[in-house]
Amino acid sequence: MSPLSDLPDYRHQDAPVSQRFGRIAARPVVMEVKNLGMVYDSAKGPVAALNDISFAVRRREFITVIGASGCGKSTLIRILAGLEAQTSGEVLLDGKPVHAPGSDRGMVFQSYTLFPWLTVRQNVMFGLKMKGYSSTKAGAEAKLWVDMVGLSQFMDHYPHELSGGMKQRVAIARALANQPRVLLMDEPFGALDAQTRCQMQGYLLEIWKNVDVTIIFITHDLDEAIYLADRIIVLEARPGRIAEIIEVPVARPRHVEQLLEPKFLATRKRLDELIHPRAASHLEPLPVFRMTVVGDDVE
């Protein structure tokens, strides 16, 4: 199947929000998470990282997951990828339990995970050759995906010759080359500067619009969570549990001017209230070590 194959009517992202969510609800469920729990053993006893996490993700939905540091976001996505085994509950992909990594799930990490000794094309070919594709077929397929992420002119470059944003585009192409049902992304833009991060968000939305894939995206950035998602899963911390699932009321297609719209700002305010409750926002006093001249205060 070509990455540019025709898609059904639910691709029309510029419909009114109510209609768009109606269409999402009518799509089949791709992934289900049921009563998921994760407990780690430590020197001081068991530590609960996740507790009773349940949600369903529908075909071609874009989900973002946010929460305070230590709420278990990365643990959750590693379990969905099959890289860790939960201690309770289950994860179903198309109704089948997830127990290990598989080509039906692509993964993009925050760190750059390209093979430095391979070119852009060869990095994207890698998974295809592992699946048994011939070099000729894998090369032709890889070219389609490199074209998709806008790096045709860098096909034969090595990772050290690319910028951070370009490396992540190659990582996305490599993950999508296996045509996964779900693309899992663990803070993939977290190491990028603000301008490149904004560009990558635009690239990702454009790619998602043209590819038959469902995306679950971990982030700590509230604006990014709203800008990308159909729905946002907000996790409480210690142990991680779902505080709220929010349907993003911002119309598609998305553009940066929407960051100042009332619906965007209201959604951001709600997320901030959930993640940074006012009662817990006061900083603990630090011991005072005066290292300036008395009277030279900055406040």
C-alpha cells in the first residue's frame, strides 16, 4: 500500500468540531487499554507508577498524553509499545493482547535513535529488510517515505549531516515505513529548539493527514498537546491515573494563530488547573545563603 493511498471521507479535518468528533466516535477502536497498572519493586518497597488506566483509541485519532513529571507518561507508552510488561490490566490492539514489540506499532523516541553508520535511505530501509523485503523493494519503499517527510535531497546523507529536526523526520519515516496501525511518540520534539519544534508539529500534522495511522503522543508541553490532538489524556501523578480526558474544541486544520483563540486559551487554562493545582503551586522555602551585597536586591 502506498503511503499516499486515498483515504475515506473522515480525512476532512476542517468540519465543525461537533461533526468531527461524531465521525471519530463512529470509527472502529484500534487500541484499548483496560485497568492498566504498573508497580515497580524498589529498595524501599513497591512503587505504583500507574493505577487503573482505561481508555480506547479510534482509527486515525490523534491522542496526546500529558501530566506532571513522574506521572508515568513514558511508562505508559513503553507498555503500549510492548517494551515493558504491566503488572495488571491489559492492552489490546485490534482486539488482540499486546505482549511484545511488533511492526503493528511504530515508536519514535525523544533521543535520536538513527543508526549513525547508515544513510537516511538505509535507516528507513532497515525495518523493511528485517521483514524480508529485497534490497530493491525496500529501497523503493523507503524513497516514498523519505519523500513523504520532505527529505528527498538528503536521501544519501548520514545522520551527523542532519539537523535535529531532520533526524526526527527520518525517525518518523522509519517508523511509518512498516505501516503500523499505531504510531507511538515519546516526547519526540522535547530536545528541539522552539522554532524547530513548531516546524516539526506542522510537519507531523501534514504527515498524519496523508497517512492511515493512529497517533499517541506523549508531551509535557500544554500548547503542543492542544495544537496536535483530537483528545488529551491528563494523568495525575504518583501513581499515574487518568484525571480527565478532554476533547480539543479547536478546529482543524490547525495553525499557529489559534494559540491566541479563546477556545485554545480556555483549554490551556483547564490543563494548567489539572496539572498544577493552585494549592500545590507554592514553592517550599529554600535556605537563604546571601551571596550578594546587602541592599542589592532584585525584587
